[in-house]
Amino acid sequence: MQELIAKGISITQMLYLNFEDDRLFGFSIHNFQTILDVYYGKYPEHRDTQCHFFFDEIQSIAQWELFIRCLLVKSHFIKRGNLL
């Protein structure tokens, strides 16, 4: 993320979620759309711009691949792994 900031990408074009955060316990495949709804609700100006979503420990959510595939089809950019 620091690399993107150094390149001039606005922090508002980035979203980081760690699925080991206890506030996300009980999260399921059915909740993924809420992530996009909340993000674009807060930053509607980014609906048509390149955004960077960082999902740490996403593999702990059953069927997470379906959500990622959907994002890829919509041309979102995905980052996974050691991000900070």
C-alpha cells in the first residue's frame, strides 16, 4: 500500500480488510457484496476508477473464490498476501 501511495494513488482508492479481525467473525460469501456497497457508498467517485482491494486471510471465508472471480470480471484489481 505504501508503494501505491508513493506513486500518488489516493488512500481512498484502497481498501484493506483482514478477515481474522473479530469484527468480521461470521462473515460469509453472502456478505461480500456489502463490502463493495459500503466502499462505493462512501467513495462514489471511484466507481469508474481503478481501486485496489487488499484482502488478508480471505481464504478463511468459504467460497471466497466466487467473489474474487466476480471482481476480476468487473476489472477490479486484487491483492493478496503480505501487504503492509
